[in-house]
Amino acid sequence: MEIQIAVAKTNRYATAESGDTLEVVERPNGGVSVVLADGQTSGRAAKIISSIVVRQVIGLLAEGVRDGAAARAASDHLFTERSGRISATLNILSADLQTGTLVITRNNPTPIFIARVEKIECLTGESTPIGTSRNIRPAITEIPLELGLTVVLYTDGVWNAGDQYGSHLDVCTLLEATLEEQEPPAQEIADTLLAQAIRLDHGRPNDDMSVVVLRVIPNEEEGIRRMGVRLPVPVTSPFNQ
Amino acid sequence: MEIQIAVAKTNRYATAESGDTLEVVERPNGGVSVVLADGQTSGRAAKIISSIVVRQVIGLLAEGVRDGAAARAASDHLFTERSGRISATLNILSADLQTGTLVITRNNPTPIFIARVEKIECLTGESTPIGTSRNIRPAITEIPLELGLTVVLYTDGVWNAGDQYGSHLDVCTLLEATLEEQEPPAQEIADTLLAQAIRLDHGRPNDDMSVVVLRVIPNEEEGIRRMGVRLPVPVTSPFNQ
């Protein structure tokens, strides 16, 4: 079997910089982790906060620190540096090949969707952003890595898409419809969700938006890892011809 | 335009762990960097070395340190920790949107291929692996990020593929043939090169193999970043069904 992770990400309309930061890092005992943080507000200030958080978490994970401890460290660090005045949401999604589980660490009230054969669950339990007080704990969910598993998470820009126009993204229905196809690639699901969120904001995203999709799919081919990045160069950039 | 990065990676035959470590990190002033290290020997010991090197380099790049300074820091750190007894090769490939350039930092004698319209160049200048002495400097090449640019780099497992059977990977010809197609995706080029290298080793890679391909291609769509990871779960894993 194979673990597929896909990310699709865009900025708030007319904002050069996204306040969402996302990095993927290899786990030292096998597997991979996706770390996604969204700093309070948007633009440069938010970007600095979310970068600090993600940098710290990936550094700790790469050293073998457990996900929950890494999230708590990032919260304490942010609280100490900014005296509790700045918060950030944080999600860590880890495919841990040592335990054979998917570990979902949430400091983010935005729900996470878990689809298994014929069933879509939604993690919506209470969850506090990091950095606002001492002793903030993440909500941690651990489930077996099994064929057919699909997990979707995103930042609040996607969750709140369409709010100003009185509409709302129905992730559950959209996900169900997409999964009815024969094994859609994770990237296709992420692209569909992001495109729909942008559409609900009438083509002008009201906030930074990031979508992460993880799937466990069958794979006969052995032992080849792949990674891909696609980075658009802003049309305003002097290097864009 | 859009920057596409693709990676394909496999382990030495019958070795659970690859000595090559590769991570992709966002540059704080815009753009993305790929950091690839190959620790001396293979398996667990090599993995530890290459992880330390890559972790340090991505940490420094994420803080805004320039590529050359990050490579020198990693070399001095490795030299100090292992008293010069262990070496590692290091490549940093950065698409820097602040300067509009591609920065290639090499501490690796394995050549790098640069294809521009109708012309394939090969960077083969002398280049020393890191960690073996004080004052090791990387070879740095900076070229404009322009449409049609394709860069290919890999670890010595690919370079030496077929050696034991008296054959050799002709990257230049293979790359020319692939690029003759209409805009092949970076992933297709990386997959083709890795598959050919594995074939030259008769299906049993004699060393860890990693291939990185960067392309600058036209793109009309605006402002959506994408990232994908595909991680095979080893068939020996108890979780693989």
C-alpha cells in the first residue's frame, strides 16, 4: 500500500503573502508528518508567526520528539515570546510507520474529516489554538493506517469560505461525491475542495486557504518514494515573463 | 509561469533505510529550496548523518540564511561532531523568488544537468563533500529562473548505476529524449531517470538513489501552490495488508 499526501494552497485575495505555513518532514523512525499553522490575522505578520511555529515543530519531529510534545513546545514558545497576545492554529498529521497509525494532533477548532469505507466521520471536539496561555494541550486522535482511509484538513479560510455571501462549503457531501469515483488521487480531492472554496468567495479568497488530503491506497510497485512541488510565480514578479 | 519540483527516491536493494535524506523547505523571502544529502556508506549510520546535515541546512534556510553559508555551517558542524572522520555530500537547489534566480549549491562531485532551450549543460567542476576538513566551500552557480529551464541532480547511486555490469547511465541523451516531448511534467522526467538507473543495476539498486528535477514551465492559472508526497509502505511492514 501507499500513503499519498496532497496539499493545495492559496493566499487571501490581493495579499502577496499567505499567513498559512505548511511543511512536510520525514519522521526519523519511518513515515512522514505534515505540519500546518495559521497565524492570527493575515499577511506578513501572520506569516512570521506561522513560520516560527512550523519551524519549531518540524525541528522537534525530525529529532524524534512525539507530536503532542512538539505541539506543546510550540505553544509554550509562542506564549513566552509574545506574552500570550498572539495565537496560531496548529495541525500535525503524521503517518507513523513505526506504529502503523495515523496521528492527528489538533490545536485548531476547524473540523477534520476522516473517511473510511462507506463512512465519513468528523472530528469537531473542542480544540484551543496555541500561544494564548500556559498548559495548552492538543487534541490527539490515533487511528490505524488502513487501505481506503482518507483524511481531509484545512485552515479556517476554507471553513469560512462563502460566509459573506451566505453560503457554506459542505465538505462532507463534496468528499462523498469525490470518493465515489474510482480511487481519485489525493491531489484531485485537494484541488476540488480548494476550487470550491474559492468559488464560494466569488473568486476572491477572503482569507488564506490551505487544504491537506491524506489517502492510503493500494500500490503494487515497490519502494519508490515521490515528492512534488508546484509553485506559481506571481504575475507581479519582475521575473515572470 | 510555474516552478515544478519532482523527486523520485529508492533504497539500496534489501536495505530498509536510505542513506539519502531529502527535504523541501519554503524560503522566508519567497521561493523554495530542496536539500539533498547522502551520508557516507548506507543504511542506518548513513541516514543519521544525512538527517543531521539536512535538518541543520533547512533550519538555517528557513531563518533566512544564504545557501552557501548554510552549507558551510553544516560542514563545520559535521567536522566538529565527527572529528573529520565522516563525510556527506550535499546539494541545495533553490528557486529564489526574491532574486528571480535558481541557486545551485554543490558539495558533491556528482554532475548536475542544466537544460535550457536547445542546449544541455553539465556542471562538473570540482566539488568537495562536507565534513572532512575545516574551510570546505561549496561550488555555487546562479542562473536566471526562465521559462524552459530544466535542472536535474541526483546522488551517486544513480551516477554509478550499472557500474558492476559495465554499463552507465547517459543522462544527457535520456534527458534530451524526454524533453523532446511536449512539456513533460518534472515527475515524469524524475521517474524515467530513476527507472533507468534501477534497470542498469538489474532491478537491485546497488546504492540509495535519489533524483531531483526542477522545471520552469508556463502556467496561466493563478496563485495556487501544490505539494504531493507518495510514500510506499514496505511490504515487510506489519501494517501492510
